[in-house]
Amino acid sequence: MKGDAELQRDVIDGLRWDPSVNAAGIGVAVEDGVVTLTGYVDSLAEKWAAERAAKRVFGVKAVAEEIEVRLPALSQRTDADIARSAANALEWNVLVPHDHITVTVEDGWVTLDGEVDWLFQKGAAEDAVRYLTGVRGVANHVTVKPKVKPAEVKAKIEDALRRHAQLDARRITVETRGDKVILHGNVGSWAEREEAELAAWAAPGVSDVENHIVIAV
């Protein structure tokens, strides 16, 4: 099991290795396997990339992301400008039912509202606006409409977990309450925890996932 000092070095090396992250502006602190990222970056995309890089490191139990986005002068845009770009980006993305999603922008923060049939549509909407110039953050309030019975959802998710090469389905239990899925169990890394959650979200009719899986390293 890695100590906090070793884990800190690994996270710093992971940030430096990622070409989309300027690690010089990011601080890394580790306590009991929980990583805290601080500092500043030039874009929301870089902030997101830093968080993903930290989560990929083996031994990381959780990430507290406190990085601030400080936009360079050339990236400053009005909220109206960002809103127009966001609306266009949603319309141009074939994975997004743009007529079901509304956009609000305040101080560079983009809020998405609406209702879609699938989780991938919700994720595609967020991806479409996350990388726009001038965006400081995204609040994705889009909901997924339930479509199938809880028993069917549970069976589909358990089948998906068994098919997944990176997961040991025997260590994960699936509980359904209406259109909500609750995951329990333990895995060996943060990446496996996220893969299990993605498998749950991929089932039709799931509108909420509570991930109580713990990382046992």
C-alpha cells in the first residue's frame, strides 16, 4: 500500500506527464489517500484534465478539486457570447437532442437544464460546452427520463458488470429503488469505481446513481 508521500509524487508525475496540463500552476496535497488539487489553470478543459490525471493514479481513494480557472485576457468573453456559442455547439453535436436542453450563462458559468432519454446524451451536452473559450465551469442539471422497470434495470446492470473485462462483478452489488441505482462493494482503483458507475448509468431508464463502492488497495 502506498504512503501519502509516494502517492503525492505519483500524482505530480501524472500531472507533468499529461500534455494538456500545465502542472507548474497546480499544488498537490495527500492525506490518507485523498488527493487535494489547488492552484490555477487557464481553462476549464485543463482543470478537468488535471482532475482526470489525478484519478488515474493507482492508490488514489478520492480527489478534492479546488483548482481555480483564471482566463487569460484573450479568452475573456461576455456571457451573451458564451451562450450563443454553447447553443450552437449543442445544435451541431449529433449526440445531443438540443431542442430538449436550455442554456444559461452567468459570469462564465454555463448551466444546462432539460430532460433526455439517455445518460450519454447528458454527458455529450456537457462535453459540447466544456471546451468553449471563456467557460469557467459547467453545472449539468439535465435529467434522464426513466423508461423501464427497476428489476429490468438491475438485471441489465449486473449483466454489464459481468461483461466488463476490468471489473470483478462478484465484488459489486446492485440495488434499485425506482429509477435510482445504488452500488456497493469494493474495487482496486478509482478507475474501476468509475467504470462500475458508468456501467450503471448506461442502463436505460436510470436517472440517478449512488456510488458507495470503496477502494480497497
